[in-house]
Amino acid sequence: MSLRQPDARVTRLSRIQGLLLAGLPLAFLLVFFVYPLAAILTRAAGQGLERLDLSQVWRPLGFTFYQAGLSTALTLAAGLPAAYVFGRFDFPGRGALRVLTTLPFILPAVVVAAGMNALLGPRGWLNLGLMALFDLSSPPLQVMNTFGMILLAHVFYNLTVVTRVVGSAWEGLDPRLEQAARTLGASPWRAFVEVQAPLLRPSILAAALLVFLFDFTSFGVVLLLGGPRFATLEVEIYIQALHMLNLPMAGALSLIQLVCTLLFTWVYARLNQSGAAAPLAPRVKGEGLRRPRGWRERLAVTLVSLFLALLVLAPLGALALRSVSRLEAERGQRGAVQTGLTLDYYRELFVNRRQSIFYIPPFVALRNSLGYALAAVVFALAVGFPAAYALGRRGAAARGLDLLLALPLGASAVTLGLGYVLAFSRPPLDVRSFPLLIPLAHSLVALPLVVRALQPAIAAIPPSLRQAAGVLGASPRRAWREVDLPLLSRAAVVGAVFAFTISLGEFGATTMLARPDMPTLPVAIAGFLTQPGALNYGQAMAMATLLMLACAAAVFLLERFQTR
Amino acid sequence: MKTIPKLLLLILAAALLAACAAPAAPSAPAAPAATATPSGPAELVVMTHDSFAVTADLISRFENDNYAKVTFLKSGDTGSALNKAILSKEAPLADVFYGLDNTFLSRALEEGIFEPYVSPALGQIDPIYQLDLTHHALPVDFGDVCINYDKAYFQEKNLAVPEGLDDLVKPEYKGLLVVQDPSTSSSGLAFLLATIAKYGPEQYLEYWSQLKANGVVVVNGWETAYYTNFSGSSGKGAQPLVVSYGSSPAAEVIFAEKPPADAPTASIVGPQSCFRQVEFVGILKGAKQRALAEKFVDFMLSKPFQEDMPLQMFVYPVMKETVLPEVFQNYAQAPDEPATLAPDEIAKNRDSWIKAWTDLVLK
């Protein structure tokens, strides 16, 4: 085995290899994304255009841009300091905090709304506390159903995208670069601005794009926490498609949303072109991490940890607390809410009191959820790895794939779900005979995140390492296994965690699929919340707490993989 | 050079392996089970909304009696389920569709998703619910969307409970009512329809502008209204009046932590203040199991199923001479004079009514 020579044979092989790498993700996207979407849009167009009223587009479009821009800016403002702390410092509780910040990602909007309400609502813990403290007769905080609540929820949901994507890139920077700059006399600030910031630019841009797209297509948060005064494009699509049965209008709105997504991705690609990744990685894993030194660094770590704990823990904690507390007011004492601890809601989960055929034992729901999530991880990585390698090559195929990859994030989940009904309604490719369609749809949304996590890491692997392995006699496969794979494990875990949490949280389109009898935790939670009664509400909170615990445990285990 | 494709194969193989190990549907058969085979029971697929529920024993009895296997496809809320039935009408996903309501009835009939079936059980069904005279959609149950109130609140404040829609615009009830947006919630739409039925398509906006001036709170869905805003629920919100169902007080009793002496909430059932929703079942056009589907429709219209519904779905049977469970008799309230609108009128004006409401109340 010699060093590669640019002879004709190798170039041809390399082109074939590139095609193969791009081929799998392209085929995947064509079958499971482009085809169903095209099917539903064609059907919508076929229904005639008389019910199309484009004057209705501007208001939601403007609001969608406005709230997504503002939410993204806030998420970056909160997330970048956190990414810095995670990427640079080793401190007690670092791992736990990182697992915690992923939890919001899995929670269905209904549950987050309940959590926020338990914390900030008129009878939330905060208002109850303030009322008791200052002897007030009415709740001082009125934040539910406001624009601020939408922004807060978006930061709460997407902070983990920034801390994970940017944080892992930061951790992967070779500390020698910064050290060299410092040795040459640069101040810490100047070393950051001139050395680290340009190297982090691609991942910051990637995180910003992802967060923006998540906010841009935000649906549940706007619907449940913002209230009816606020409508994004996706909310409008939902209303038109499912409540007005106006498919042409829903189709037109989805198309606009898709075009916008394409536009953002294109702008992102342009911005990203100039930044070349430095092919340098730490010599030892975790080399860049160190204990905070000096009061400034300690303060930064403490403040960020406190902020994250407050932002994430408070609503989640309020939720968990609700699941074990009885909130029965004594008759005629509506003002003073009596609380007591109880495990009744958990106990009740295990009882099929009404002998319903749809009763789901919690562990069965958990098993279904975990099964789907693991399958989604496997699919997302299996498609994500070749896609990320393909993107690293220059050429039209790579650029096309790059644009196409982000589209599932910006596509309307409602429309895509209906597209699935149209496209995959016959055996063997329908949900009933092919239940894997559900994790496949999950992995579609996870794929862009997996690729964005992997690609910068791949670009950062110095080719010299692979060449050295080659010179030492390693076959390319062995070089990949022993050079690339260990260096990519951190990024792969980031991607896996996203795929896992997206699937566990029942992302978008799949809740639209007609599903056989395999309910997951979020489905069970939603089921409880559609009926009145204290036990139903309590059980929903209990089930949501189980979902959080399951997710925390799973993410914790997933993270174990990268320390190997 | 050849190794990366090989690796791809490896990953693919691993993916397939993992996929097989991952959730295999317990009911997914290897061979298509849609057609009756001499070796196994015929499979009947019933498409329905997420709120559908039934006692397990009843279904096994049906399965045993008819040598069948019933699979339920839960397909989202009423709107999503209907959408899926419409989109898949060329290759129907199911044999039977249950859960269509009177606000969507005309639209579903227009789309032609059902085959007509004159069930012998129709004789037992109160004719006022038989809204589709062509018998494509057969009534199964009804429920009323009514305003629920928090009993303790009114007792404590020594405030008279409003008797009907007229009272809600009075100053003493300012800011006390929470309703749902009719464009995102079926209960919200039902309440809007109640006001249209009562005040007429010309006057209802006038009523709503008074409600708006009186501080009506609008949220998107029933869950938020009931669990976040309503003071009578576990959410302990700020409004003691909420748009919910006439049967909700019974559910509050059944799902209480400790069996209460009395329901914490009740419904306002004055004349023309509740909207009556009727739910229908139909046999989907192109059903693979037409004979079995007919049996299932008959089964839904039979006494055991009709008497099972109240405690499973909190709706009322449409069959005459059924016995309601005790908790329903005591706490669920059905108005004597509900508000109703003809399904074709609803279908015709739905969009414009909602739009006019949105422009007035939300903007």
C-alpha cells in the first residue's frame, strides 16, 4: 500500500466512491421525503385553486420570521456561553448538566405547556410563592399565552442544539492552537477572536441554522403556549389542513415554508464556504478540557451552571413535583391550595380501571418508545455517516445533498404526515405491515442534525493521520476504524443523542401517521390529557416524569460510548 | 478503495439487524391478513380518532362470535382521521371509519368515502340523530358541548351561576369565561356553532363582541382551557367557567383521587346554550371485508356497545331504551333543548364563520 497517486484509475474509483457515499442518503431522502411530499403537493394542486387565498399568507409568514429570528438570537445568546463552559472546562456535575439540557428536546409540547404552567401559571409554584410572600390576592406574574412565553419555550427547547453542536466542536479544538497564540503574546480575548472563533464559525453557523429551522417550523409551542393570537406558518398549515380541510391552501403554505428553508440553507452554505476547518484535533481526548482557574473562570462556570439548572430544571422539576403532589383544595378554599405528597398517580398507571382495550401498561409504552428511538438512531447514523463523508467532497452532488439534507427540518410535519398517508398506504410499505416507517420518519428529521454534527468533525481529521496509518500498513478500512472512528465518536454520540431524543419526543410527522396498536409514552400522555379529572392529569404528569427519567438514563448511557 | 462501500454494506446490515430486533408489531402478520384465509380469522380494520375507547371484553366477544380479528387504527383527532380517510380513499386503509361528527358530516359525504348500509339496528335508533338519510353515515353516539362551572367558586363568591349564553355578557362574569379557538379546537367550534344557532348567522358576531368586551379568554385547545385556565380542574386556573362537555362533571367524579361526595363541577344546560355533537360510523368505500364491516356496524349499534360507551368515551348512546350508568345519571347533564344546525349549513359556512370570528375576536 503506497500513498495515493492522482492517477486516472484512482480518480475514477474515487468518483464512484463519492457517488456511492452520496447515493444512499439521496435514495433515502428521495423515497421517504421527496416522494411523499410530492404526492401530497400534487394532490393539493389537483383539488383546484379556488380555495387559495394568498392574502392570508403574509401575516403568519411575517410572524414566523420575526419569532424565529428573535428566538434564535436568544438561544445563541444563552447557548454560546454554555457551549464555552462545556467545551473548555471540566467541573463537577458537568456530565449531569449536559444530560439535563437534552431533556426538553424530548418533551411533547403538551407536557412542556403543563410544566411551564406548573411553574409560571396563575397557580404555578412561582405565583403561589410570590402571593404567599408578599401577601397578594392575585397572581403577580401573567406570562402564559404571551409572546415572551413562546420565546422562553423556544430557548428552553433548543438550547441543547447550541450547547451540543458548538460545545462538542469547542471540545474538539486542538488546545495547542490557543496555546501557541498565547505564547506569541496574544491576550486570551485576542486568542479567542483570532484563533478559536474562526475555527468555531462552521459549528456556530450550523447550530444557528438548526435552531432557526426548528423555530421557523415551530408548532406545538406556538399553539399551546402562545395561544390563538399567534400563528406561525406551520400552525396555519395545521388549521387549514386538519380543521378547514383546505388542502390546496395547506399545500401552498407548505411550499412557501419549504422555499424559505431552501433559502436559509443556501445562505448558510454561502456563509460557510469561506470557513475552512483546521485539520487539527487534540492529541488526547479531552485534552482541551481543564478545571476552571481563577475567579473569572470559576464565576463563568458557576453562573452558566446556575442559569442552565434554573432554565431547564425549574420547569421539569415543577412537572415532576406535580406528579407526586395532590392539589386538592378543600371545599370553599379556592385561594389556599392544599398540597400533599402522593404516589397515587404512579400506582394508577398500572391499573386498567375501565378494562379498556387501549389501556397501555407504562412499561409497554416505554418499551415501544425505546424500541422506536433505538431504531431511529441506527437509521440516522447509517444514513448520516455516508452523507457526512459525501458532503466533505467538493462537487455538485455534495452541494445538492447539502441543500436537500436540511429540507426535512423545514418541511411541514402536518403536510409530510399526510403525504405519508398518500404515499405509503399499500402493503408492503404501509405502517401496518412495516412499522419501521415510524422510526424512519423520525430519522428523517434527525438526519440533518447527525450530519451537521459529523461533518465538521470529519473535516477536522488531518489527512496526514490516515496517510500515516496507510504508510504503516493499515488497510483503508482499518485506518477508518482506528483513526476516523475514534476521532468521530464524540460527534457520532451527539448525533445519536439527537436522533434518540427526537424519536422519543414523537417528532411531528409521525403523530400524523395512522398507527397500529403500539402506543408510545407521548401518545399515552396525550391520551390522559384529553379527559377531565384529577387522576387523568396526575397520570399524565407521572407518565411525563417517566419519559424524562427514561430519556435521562438513555442519554447518559449513550454518552458512555464516547469515553471508550 | 473498495472498503468504504463494504463498510456501507456493513452499516446497512447492522441497521437491518437492529431494525428487526427493534419493535416488531405484536399483531403484524407475515402474510397479508386482510383477506380471510381458511387457517386464520379475517381481519377487520377500524379507523378512528384518538379518543375512541371500548371495553376489551366486548371486542373479544365480537371477535369470537364472528371468527374475526379487529385492528383499530387510531389516526389523530377527528379532523386528522377524516383527512386520512379522504386521502386514502383510492386504497382504503380500513374497512370501517368511526368518529365522524356532524360538523364534518356533509364534507365527508361530499368526498364519497362511504358505502351506504341500511343496518337493521337503525330501527332502534332515535330518528333525530339519523342526519344522513342516504345511510352512508350511521349515528353512534352524541355529546353536548356545554359551559362547565366551578361550583366552589360560585359558592364562595356568593355569585349566581349564569343560566345561559345571555348571562355571560353581564358585568358580574367579566373575565370568568375561557373558550377555545374554533379554528384549532372542535369544542371551540361547537361553542361557536351554539352561538350561531342561538343568535343567528347575522347576530352572533354582535354577541361575541360583547363577550370580548366582557373579557372572554381564548386559548387554542381543550387541554389548555380545561387544565390551565379552568379553576375547577386539577390545573386550578383563573377562570371558573370553561367550554367543555356536558359529561365532564361525571368524569371529574370517576377520575377523582378520592371518591368525592359531589362533583366539583357542573354544566350550564339552559335552552340553546349547548351544542350537540353527533358521531357517526360508516363502511369505507372499497372495504375488503364488507360483510364483516356490516357486522361491526351492527355491533356498534347494539345494546352492549351502546351501554359501554358512556364510561369509555363519556358520550351518550343514540339507541332508545339504553340504561345509563349511575354516575352518568347523577352528574352528567344533557340539555333538554340543545342548539343544533343542519350539517350542510355548517359545511357551507364553516370557513366564513370561523374567519369572521377570528377577525373579530383575535385581531
